[in-house]
Amino acid sequence: MPELTIREVPRNEHHLLIPLLLQAEPSERALRWSLRNLSDTAYRMDEDGQLVAAATMRWRDDPSELVELAVAPDRHGQGLGRRFVAYLADEGRRRGKQSLIVGTSSTSAGNLLFYQKAGFRIDAVRHDYFWYYEPPLYENGLPVRDMIVLRMHLH
């Protein structure tokens, strides 16, 4: 059976995660800004030494925020994302956090279902959050504009 490991990634290695994390944030400029300014911790999931998933967190606040989460496209649907979320929830509990939040586009039906199945519940809407996409992105035939924020209570 393959060995899965999750570990924190030092800042000087964050660039190694960018190709994978572009699934979660398609604007490379916004992703690089997030890695420098928003996220304070990045993680990688490896299977037998190969990168299969990555996530970034902002732990300094409570609720803490899962900023980006991406699983290698050829590994979707195999439970890796759910295992990563469970690991991050456990880490939040170890850090004494009350809850985690995550945001995704209102047009990302798959993401909305995934996060709810992983234990999050819809909490808020951030209207016009994705104003910075130039040209505007479309997903499932709709413009990407609003963010749905989901919350997981940890205690």
C-alpha cells in the first residue's frame, strides 16, 4: 500500500506547489500574492515521495482559513482531499482553534459538495469577491463573481 505523508513546506519551497495550487486559484498573480501575504503555512501531501496534493492555511486568525486546496487532477475522487481536510481540522484542534472556514466560487458546484461532505456548512456569501479576474472567468456557464464561505466547527 502506498505511503501518504503530509508535511509543512518551508517558505523557500512554496514555489514548488504553485503548478498544483493553480487549480485552486487560477490567477498566478493572485496565488503568489496569497502565498506571500495571506497564507502563513503551506502543506504538501506526498504519496511515496511524489506530490499529490497541496494546501495553504491562515492559522493566525480564528476562525482559521483554508486558503487553497488542490489535488493532482489524476488523483481526484480518491479521497485525498477529504484526508487533507481531516488532517487540517486535527491540526486546528491541536492549535486550539474553534473553527475553520474555506471559500469557493458560487459557481463551483463540485467544490461546494466536496466541502460539505468533508464537514463544512455554508456560512456566508462574499459578493463580487472575484472582481480581479481579468478577463472574467466562467464556470458551468456562469460568471465567477461571488464567494461562498463555509465553516467547520472544531469543538
